[in-house]
Amino acid sequence: RLGDLYGVDIEALLGGTASVDDLQPVGALLKAQAETLDASSRFAIAEGAGVARSIRQLQRLLGEPTGWDAVERFRANADYSHPIHGAQEALAEHARRELRLGAGPIRSVRESILDPLGVVVLWETLPSYIDAIAMATPETGAVILANLVGEHTGTAFGRRITWAHEICHILFDRPQMREVRKFCAIAYSGPKGKRPRNRAYEIERRARAFAAWLLVPRADLVELWHGQAGQSVDRRVRAVMETFGVGYEATRSQLDSAGLLPMRGSASRVSTETPEAWERLDALPEGVERLLRGGASPLRVGVLYELAARAHARGLVSESFVREQVRMNGVRWRALG
């Protein structure tokens, strides 16, 4: 099954005899993360790649755009170099210009960035230290495989930063996916306190900073902060969080970077709750509950099922095809009504 997903010899892939250059980018990622990802996560990546391929095929069948052209056309510079000093903010400004986001808060990352770029978000249960894994190839399109129980994906504040982080990888790190030593697909490869200071770590660090600058631009932050001059520090920090839709940690980092409030500055009573308005804008997927109850994978009950059901309603695919996509036999399918 894995060999079919990747079009490679699975013994060579898992046995270590295949070189990275022999593999498709997602296959290279699977092989490269063998020491840092548990087996179930590696299989989730593999299945996620297969689901993404099916989604793109259904989009073409329905005559809908796959979005890959928009991602492939995106360019920062000819060689995708990553200057160390000021790169994060400069890349975020570039992305805002290219995506025509304008100034001010991004109300919905999904509607303003993910949907226009054709980025598909798939959900699965992975180890909690993983928030998301990005893949971007012509076969899969741009995909974010998100963790239902990730450390930062349980609230809209965390999801928005996570999406922006992965967008940095998709737009700026995509050409390096084969060079897996330079491309870190997960936020970090182990427990806190054991993060190696290497090139992959620096790329991750840049992606985190990019996400914050994308959501909280310096000029808008400075204007809001000075406009709240009569309020307490706690209220000013909370105002930034509520205005730009980011959490406490990202807010404090941006205030420190902009020279407005050093990290050592006191702000101890700030609420970290996400306002309901932000939760509605970038909500968790509702899913198809009856399919989940029937044992279907979270990977298959979102975008894939919706596209397959739409294609079936138009007479383009059979009911058995839809059942195959959600991996459900006829008995279980009929039992769900």
C-alpha cells in the first residue's frame, strides 16, 4: 500500500538502501524523519499524501482549481536564499504584498491565505509535540497535515500561528524539500530543551518569527500600542492579542522585537483565552460525525469526503468509490444510514 502511495520500492524506502534523491519529496521526508517520528506518525504522513493525491484528482474531475499554480508561481527571489538578519520580517512583508493582504489584522487565515493558495488542511491524531507537517509537491499540491491534539492547535490563536508557520515552509522552503537535512517538517524533533542549533533549527526559528510578523506587522503593532497608552500594560497586551488574533507568547515576542515591551517587563494578569469571534473565524473542522463514529479516519472525513460526495451527486463517481475513499465497506456504510 505504501509502495502504491509513493511509487517507490517500499523495502528500499524503509530499509535504507534508497537515497533521498531517488525518492519523491514526501517519500524523502518519510525516510528522513525515521529517527524522530514514531511509526504511526510516519504512516499518517504516507496516508495523508495519498489522501491529498485523491483530493487533487477529484478537484480536476470536478473542474475545480487545485491551487498548485498559485503556490508554484510564488517567488521571493531566484534562489530562495534565507538571509539571517531581518529575513523573517522581510519575508512576511513580501508575502503580504504578493497575497494582497494589505495592512492590519488578517481576519481569517483560512479565507485570506489558505483558500486562495489552494492549501488543503487535513487532520489526524499525532504525538502532541507535533502541531503540523507541511508537504508541497505537484502530485499532492500544498498540504498541511494538522494534529487534532497538537500543543497549539486546540485554539484559534494557536491554529493561526501554526498555519502561518507552515505557509512559510510551503512558500519559501518548498524547493528544499528534497534536501531533508535543511528542511525541518515538524516544529522540533524532540522534547523541549533538546533542540539542536543547526540549519534545520534556524529554518524553524525563522518560520516561527515569519508567522508572528505575518499576523502582527510592526507598523500596525506600534500604532495600536501607542493608541492604548492610557491603559495598563496588561490591558494593552490583551488588546494586541484580541486585535491581531494571536496568543500571549507571540504577542510578547512581537512587543519585545518592536522595542515596545521587553520580555522582562511585567504583564502577569493577562487572560490567555481566545475570544469566540476568533474561534468562529478559524474554527476546528466539524467533520462528519457519523463517519467518524463508523470508524473512518479524520484524514478522510473532511475535504476528501466532501469532494467525493459532490462528485457522486453529479454522477461522476459511484457510491462504491465514495465508500472506498473513506475506507468503509458496504455493511458499515449501510449501518450508518
